Amino acid sequence: MTTKLLLMPYSLPIEKFQSLKTPFYYYDLDLLQETLGQVRKHGLSKGYHVHFAVKANFNLPILHLIRKAGLGIDCVSGKEIERAIEAGFKPEQIAFAGVGKTDEEIHTGLSHNIFSFNCESIQEIKVLNELAKKAGKKANVSVRLNPNVEAKTHKYITTGLSENKFGVNPGHLPQLFEILPSLDSITLTGIHFHIGSQIRELKPFKDLCEKVNFFQDRFENEGLILTHVNVGGGYGINYDDPDGEPYPDFESFFNLFKQNLELRDGQQVHFELGRSIVGQCGSLISKVLFIKEGIATNFAILDAGMTELIRPALYQASHNVDVLTSEKSPKIYDVVGPICETSDTFRRGIQLPELERGDLVAIRSAGAYGEVMSSGFNLREKALAHYSDLNE
């Protein structure tokens, strides 16, 4: 089928999409550069340290731009540490979080002398001390605390409530304070927090600042001086209007922490931002395989599915669907994938220009937690990634 390709807000000329095998991930590196410029202007300029959460996107071309922009890296596995080193990040730029670090992963962090192990339980701190001692190392530790802050996000991606598995419960702090003097192979350098993901309101972050200030005082009262506080990430993006809001309001975000954190002289503030940096720069490009007329709806069956973007199936996430090759009158569709699961559905009951076999669509805002969460279910071939040329 020969189709007319519409003008869309991508750096790569849209005509090139026809020659590429679908489905594929497309990354607009110009938009990524623009977003990083906002982080530099409103965050790094204040002296803040921003670690990119590599779990959001681990592609090397993207990591190279992030490193060049002056950001550090936030890892949650040993392999992510190795990827960060491969991308050129310095060990002193790497923070290592995660509730279940294996001994092997801890050794990876120790061997690279990373900036900080963000430890999430008292037992983990003890194990880290033992492994560091055997390795002849001294590990920097930031204790992750569970602040019991409601993030007002989906229950699967909230991480800062008391019933979540993450962080040290504040009720265990007396035990922590008691054992710290005996742990001679670690150095306590900071405290760490992360309350959830895709947080669109600023109030939860203000609530977090109050908890940070409270815990700072508790540690200080024990004679423990913290060189940094890590307030995590979780700032969300606008999935409903990716063109109208191509990056979130970083100015208001960073200013909130400047206004509400009670810092000590010389104390650093660290962030771990992922989705807010890369979410909007990525799209999943797919082709219509079939149009199926149902009883109450029409199905647009794509060649991309939950194997390429699992977020809608996993926690009912909603991504905009742009039709790239049709200007016909609108019809209502359920946009679905080819996987043998009813949950393999991107959107239900949305109005799109009338589709036919061979039309191209872009599933937007897929730059974070899209490609990194892809799977080989049904033995499907992994979709490739393509990138715009900068300033093309």
C-alpha cells in the first residue's frame, strides 16, 4: 500500500519511517538535548547533583548525551553499573540502589569504588560491611529511609509508603544507630529517599522535604554528619499531551526543594530522575496488520504489542496514539497488539483517522520504561532502536 506520510514533530524526516522494519523504537535526540538543557538550567545551576535513573533507558547513544550534559547515574543492578562505566560515567558519579543487591553486584560496586551504596535494610548494611572488609575496601553508604509519603500515583509504582518493601523503617533507626560505630568498613555519607514514580503533583515532594528535614535532625542528634541527602526522583511527564508539554516543569520542581529543604553548610542534594528526562523523546512506531470489525468496536491490530511496551498491560498506563499515514474521517478503535493475551491492548475506544492495513502509528511517550522492559514472550524478535540525527 502506498500512503502519504503526515508531518509529525520528529527530528527524523517521517518519510524515512517507511523504509524501516516495524515495530521499532524511535528516539528524538534533539528533544533529549532540549530536556537536558532544562535540567542544567534549573537543577545543575543550583549546585544540585542529578543522577539519571538508567533503569528508564539504558541505550548508549542516550547515555552518552546524558553524560555530556553533566549528569551522574543511578543504578539498581550490577549490570547497570557496568553499562554506566561503558558509557563513560566516572565511578564517583554512580549511586547504587535496590532492595535486593546480590553479593556479586555488591562486589561490582566495590570494585569500581562507586559514589554511594543506597542501602535499604540494616541487614544489607551489615552484609556490605562484611564484603567490603573482605575486599579491603571502605564503602560509602547512604541509608534509604521509608518516609511514609503518599505519592498519589499508581499502587504498583509507589515506593515510599510504610507497607512498601523499600527502605529502612524509621522504627528501626535506634538499632541502626547502635550498630553503626562497629561497622568499620563503611562510611555513612547520606540519607536517601524515593517515594514513587510518575508523580505529577508537587505536594508529595513538599511532604518529602518535611520528612527529610525531620530525619536530618534525628541523625544530627546522634552526632552523625551527613555530607549529602538524596531525594530520589519520580517526577512525571504528560502522557496526554506530549507535544504541548515535551518536558515537565523542572523550574518549579527544583525550586520546591530549594525553598523547603533545610540544608547544612556544604551539604549536597542529589536527585535520581529518569522518566522526566527521556520519557517524551521516545516513540514506538508500529504498523497496522489488520482491521477487525467487532460487534461493538473496531480493532486496529498492530505489529507491536506488550512485548515492546508493557506499561498499558502492567498497570493500565495510557499512551497517545498518533496515526502517521491517514487523514481520513475519524472512527473509534481499540488499538491492540498481536500477543495472545487480552491485556495486550494499548488503548480502548479512541477516535483515530480511519485506518487500513499498512498504516503507520506512533505510540508516544515511550522513551522511559518501554524498550528496557521489552521481552521475548512468544519468541518475538526484539525491536530495534533508531535515532534522529542531532539538528537534522
